[in-house]
Amino acid sequence: MEERLGKKPVKINIPADLPLIPLDIALFGQVLVNLIDNAIKFSPPDTPIIIDVAQSKNDINIQIKDQGIGIPNDDLDRVFNKFYRVSRPENISGTGLGLAICKGIIEAHGGFIHAENRPDGGTIIIINLPKEKNDQ
């Protein structure tokens, strides 16, 4: 993603004692690519993308934060639906499938994903993944 990022800074905060978790690295890599690509598209070039990772007793929490235009509150729950696109005056291309794909991959791993707006502007995409594989 180096070419797409250009000079956009990326700050990554991952604790040293983070445990390994069961996941498909290729699929999860696609989630990260989709989310970082959205952060690039919807935020100014000189603002950072911040990736924070933390753990709780049972979960790993990953937050991808940008300082872009945010998501209208009415659209926060819908952006993960197939083919749903937030109506924007800008000509930003896409199929409306990226976040739906992310949701499917995260849910297949027993986790969940949702979006929030940052109080100071921008979006936070929050992913929670279980530390242990839950066979159902």
C-alpha cells in the first residue's frame, strides 16, 4: 500500500505482549487493506491513519482511525451492507462492497466490526476478535 499511502503517516500501536490469535492471515490482510484504503480515500493526505491494538480478557480490539470526513450518523450501521455507499458530493469511486467483505471476514472469525465517528472528526473502525477459536 506504500504507493497509495504516499506521504500519509501511519501510526501503529501494538502491545509487545499481544498473544497470537487464530485467523486466516490472507483474509485478515484483505480486511486491513480495505480499511486502510478507505482511510486514505476519505481523509486529507497529510493526516495520519492510526492503528491501535489492545487486548481484554477474551478479545483483541483493533481500531483504525482517520481524521477525514466521517460517516453521517444515519449511515453508521448501514455502511457494512452490500453495495451500500454513503451519498457524497465528492467523486470517490467504489462498489460499496469493501466494508461488507470486511464484515463477512471478521464475522467468519467469530468477531464483530462497527464504525463510529471520532469526536474531533474522522472515523474509527473497531474490530473485536476472540483470542480463542470458538467452534460452533
